[in-house]
Amino acid sequence: MNKIQVRTILVASAALILLTGQAMAKVVNKTVASVNNEVITLEDFNKKTAPMLEQYRRVYKGADIEDKIKDMKKELLQQMVEEKVLRQEARNAKIVISKQDIQKGVDEVKKRFNPENDFKEYKDELAKQGYTEKGFENDIKEQLMVMKLIEKEVKDKVPPPTEDEVKKYFEDHKADMKQEEQVKASHILIRCDEKADLKTQSEALKKIQEVQAKLKKGDDFAALAKQYSEDPGSKDNGGDLGFFTKETMVPEFSKAAFAMKPGQVSDIVKTPFGYHIIKVMDTKPAKMLTLDDEVGVGGEKKVKVKDYLQNIVYQDKMEKKFEEWMKGLRDKSKIITNELE
């Protein structure tokens, strides 16, 4: 994720505050920073910090956790300062947001709550976070103003990458332009947790052995997958998993699939998901990509390498433009930050 995406104040950030469900203790409302005499209070800072603190204490262990938390707080305060700068600039620029767009933002948050009793759950959460409904709508409005400001001052001022810029990026990153070996395979899965008791494992193994016997008699693999497979993501397609690299699948599955040739069917393969029978449909050898090759960009969608790289180069240019613009805003602002405890 690039810095523009990280720092752009999205409606989702407001949703995150509301969805934490953490009751914030009232604290002395001391000032931790000010931007052009507009203050950031310790209470506001703690509200932003609470979800991150919970996550850090879940993820990180060991003696250095307090140092990590300290660094996180410094970074978060810097982001809050920049948010203040951006909101002030958006107000000064008199960015206009329609009532309809504000309502869309509010509705996006409200749909995460139970609608019963006139959205009582939503209203209670607003109150818990110190918001009135009008105050929250204004917060959404200012976030949308910032997004519109960045679009005007950054995105609209960055020209699309030239063909030469894309080619240069390709040449500079040639080592990354390798398409790994791929296999297209189908499978039939009988689920069985690896920690299941012997009786459960035995029953699952018996089921997959019965399917294997049908295959050996000549029954159609795709038809058996539709009938017996317990993989909801592929069974309706006859077990088809599409093309994948070795790293995509668990090691036991990849080892079996990449050892076969098109048309071959595996013996029973045990993985943490259960018991599989795999049929390889096609293979693609590893190769160096060209600008006209196609690559997957999520799901079954594919784009040409040059189009994919054009987007990367464009994002890099926008990030650089944003940093330059943001530095200018910071430099002309009176920013005071106090030492965090």
C-alpha cells in the first residue's frame, strides 16, 4: 500500500473507530500537539491509539514490545498532525461536498450495525466514542473534503507515465519479471482436520478410497469432484483450481502436483485440509516475462505486464508528488508536538 493510500483519510477510518467497541476511559485533556493553534488532545490521541495498542499486544511479544508501542505512538501522532494540516487546508480551499455524498459515507458505516430500534446500536456506539450524530456527519464531511483536495492537488497534477518510463521501470526491475513454473490442476477433497481422532481420520480415508476406486474403474474426474469433493471453492467446477505456483499451495499438495504430467492422477495425498486426489490438467514452465505478457491481478482477471507496470509507475509518481505537496503544507504550518509519556 502506498503512502497516499495510508495517509488519505478515508471513510473507513471513521468506521474503524466505531467498530472497535472499546470504552475509552476519560483522561485529563492535556494537549499532545497543536497545528496552527488547533489542538490534538490526549483524549483524542488515546481514542486513536486504543485499537492499535490492542493489536500490538496481540501480535508482538518479548522485551521490546514497549519500544514498538512507543514507535507506533510517535508515528500515529505524526499522522494525526498531518490529518489536521490536511483538514485545515481543505477548509481553507472551501472544498464542497454534497449532502448526498455525506449521507453515503454515513450509510456505509451504519450498515455495519443492527438496524433495529432505529439503529440504536449505532447511536449508542457514537455516544460511547463521544460523537453526536451531527458531529459524526461533519467528521465524514471533512474526510471527504480531504480526499477531494488530494485528488485536485496531487492526482490531477500527475501526468500518466510515458512508454519510456514504463520500459525503464521494466529494465530496472528485470530480476522481478520472472513467471514461476505453474500447474493447472483439479482435485477431489475429503476434509479431515489433522488433529482429528483416529476414527474420524479413518472414516475420511475410507471415503477418499471409495472415490479412488471409482476413478480406477474409469469414472469421470470432474463428475466425481462435483459429487464428492468437500472443497466449496472448486467442486462446482469439477474440482478445477486453475493455474498456481508451488508457493500457492501447502507443500504436500504442491509436491504431488508438480511431480506429475498433464493427464496424470495422483495417489491419495494427505494435507492439513484432509485427503486429496489431484489431476494435473496443464503446466507452464518458468520464463522471463515480456511487456506484452499477461499476469493475474486477482481472481481470474489478467492484464498485460506493461499496463500493470504503468499503474505502479503512476502510483510512484503520485507518492512523490504527495510527499512534496505535504512537505509544503507542513512547512507553512505552525506545528508544536509535546513529548509522549
